[in-house]
Amino acid sequence: MDPNLRISVASLNPADKEGFLTKQGGSIKTWKRRWFVLKGKKLVYFKTRNDLEATGVIELEPDSFVKDEKDKKKRFMFSVGTSRRVFFIVADNEKDMLSWIESIKRNIEGNGPINAPTPARTHDTQPQTTNQSISSNATHPSPAATSVNGTKPTGNGAFTPSNSANASPRARLAAAKNCIPYLLEETSKVLEFWQIWTESVPLVSDLQPGNTIEFHVAASADMQKLTWRTAGPQNIFIQKMVDFFWNVGAPESEIDRLNDVGALINPVKIGSWIDMSAKGGMDGGWFFPVDIPLDRAIEASDIGDPTRKVSEWAKTNSVTAAFSVGRDMGAAPPRQTEIRMKLPGSDFNDQLRLAMDAFFVFGFPAIPEDALALIRRSSDSNGSLCLAVITSSEGFVRLGLLIPKPTHETVVGLCQVGGGSSDEIMRFQSSLQSQGPAYAEYQYLMKGFGYGVYKEGFDIVFHYLVGEDHGE
């Protein structure tokens, strides 16, 4: 640990000034509530006002500056500049902002405080975590929340159902939601969770020309489980994603993990996802839909026997890259990390053999013959077979084989294998105005990881690309 951070709040008393402020991060520009203490030439910040160790220290130098940032979008923002970096900080109101600016300015100039009273500690709104799974019951918005907090998007980008043949991706998602019985109950916590998530998605007006926001949805063959995903430019997604995670009670340690992995990978595009089930299951997290070396993707995971096996298997079979890495933000461990990778091989059969080997090496049951027969019928599909593996500190969680662009006949057959109705899938597909899934997935969820709300064992899932919003 940096020795400069081995300092407690108590050791800085009496402080020149202290109180809660919201600070922008470094590598990935999230905003976090911190307890700031000004003492001489140091502006020290902590996670809480009782911490024994600091989170960071801003060293005030003779040529440092502090100023009001009136031209920025956030109200009550000011900046503190040093030779190393400019820090952007937001106060709760204009009075606090001006008081902090004056106090920091006096300490930079070496004049010290003018008996400035410590502000009353009435703004202690540190998020509290729970031991429950991530859910819409938790309402812990960050102080810098800009898009959630119970408000619905307005203008371009609202999730409004539409019957138009040229409906926007958001309208198609809303229409698909209306096909799900357990999302039609006004008092449903699952519906509330879906609404909070949709409200966290940036608007079309946030996009720069040439940039896009993409939308995906996946449904199990029996329509009992759905996954919703969206992704876009890091600069417009990151803060609204973090606000969403605060709102649904994600622990701060996992938000810090998002920052750490983001700094490691530095993805141009990032996104969020939510899972839900007819039994009330709710989960959510982040993902980076970018091509990265597999070893980098594994670094996002909790290291253990599963990640070791994935690394060894990948090295043996010349699997070197991932095209997506993501992680859940549930309040209770174990944390789950998903890595998606394309399978190498000269043809479909080589890729399929490699997938079957992964199921064996990772300790999953073999793919049943009836599912294999349908998968083999897709051998003329465009694109490579892919694997989606989810690991945790307590073992492998789920393994899926993704088959690109399955035919209508394959979809109907897999519905039967998965215990679902092809008519229901087709109605859902029609609501999305889709010609068919981007992928059909055979997946297996290990026992103990369904938590009573998700189907354990074998399942069939269909993945749809809903569409993209484009910046103008």
C-alpha cells in the first residue's frame, strides 16, 4: 500500500475543512462520493468519514490552482489542478462549492483558514450495501446520479412500444417486454428492475455523429428467463451505468473492480446487462464487447481452479482472444465473470470437437445427442462457433456453446429440445421485428448456482440483435 495513504480521518483533526464531495475517477470517469479533509498542503479523501486509511491524496503545490467550472454540465463543480493532474469535484450546493474553493485557495497560497467552521455533517449519503442479491428493492443512488432516480427518459430514446414497421430498437425492446406475462404486472419487482435499467441507458441525443448504442436480448426456449444487454461509447455510458449499479445496491468494491478492469483493458465500448426470470430472479452487471487477449479477460475473473483450467485449455488449443468479458454486480458473493471466445478450427466439425472437449475438461455434462444433431445441421452457418464460460471463486458456473445464425428449422427443433413452444418464440421474435436469432446457445448451469430462481442444468437460449441507435 502507498505509505501516503496510511492516514486516518481522526489523525487529521483538527482539520482546516472537511465534508462530503463527489469526485471524478482517473482511468474510467466515474463519480464517487468521498469524505474530503483539507489539512495544510494536503487534500485527503476517504470512502467514509471514519476510515483508518485514505483512498487518495491531492498534494497542493505553489503552482496548484482551484477554480469554479461553470462551463461544465454538472452544477457546483470545481477543479483542483496540480503538476500531475486536474481533479474534478462536485459539491452539494453553491455555498459549499464556494467555501471549498476559498479554503483550498488560501491553503495553496499559504494563508491557512480564517476560522472556517467545519460544515455540519448532514450530507452523509454513503451508499449502504446489503447481503441480498442485486434487485430493484435496493435504492442507493449515487449523489451524482444523472439518469436514474426514478425518472423516465423523455424525448428521443424513450422505451415506448410501437407498432411501426420501422420502430426504433428501444421501441422493439418495449414491445418484446410486453410479450412476457411476468413483466405485465404493475406491482412486479422484476418489471421495476427492468424499468430502472432502461432508464439508465443513454439517450440518442447523447451520441456523437458516427457512434452507436446497440441493444440485445436473449430468451430461453421456455421463455422463463430473459437477458437484456446494451452497449455504447464508454464516455456516455460509464456514469449512467455506475448510477444504475448504485441504485440497485451493488457493493462499492465491485464498482471499484469495474474501474480497475476498465483501466486494464481501456475499452472503447462498454455496456450493462440484466437477467430476470419468471420466478423473480434478478441480476445485473457490466460487460466490455471488445476484442482482447484472453489472458487480459481472465484477469477480470476471480482467480482459482476454474480460471487455471480455462487458461491451460486455451493454451493447449490455441485459443488466444476473447470478444467479450463481463461480470455480475450482485451484492453477495461469489462473483461471476463471463468470457466469450470464438473457437478456432479449419471447419465447423473441428470447432464442434473443441467445444465438446471444453465441456469435458471443465467438468460439464456432455451435450445431449438430440441437441448435437440439431447443432450439426447448422454446419453451413456463417461465422464461427463460440464458447461462453462463466467462472467464480467457488467453481465453474455455466458453459454455453453459441451457434451463429441458426435456421428457422433449427430454432423450432431446439425449442422442442429445450421444452419450449416455438410459437411463443416466434411471437417474441416478431415483436422484435427480427428475422431470426444471431445465435442459438446450448448452455448448462451448474447445480447450486440457480439460487431457486434460475433453471439449473441444461437449457436452450436464443440471442437477438435488436438494433442500434445512431448518432447524427
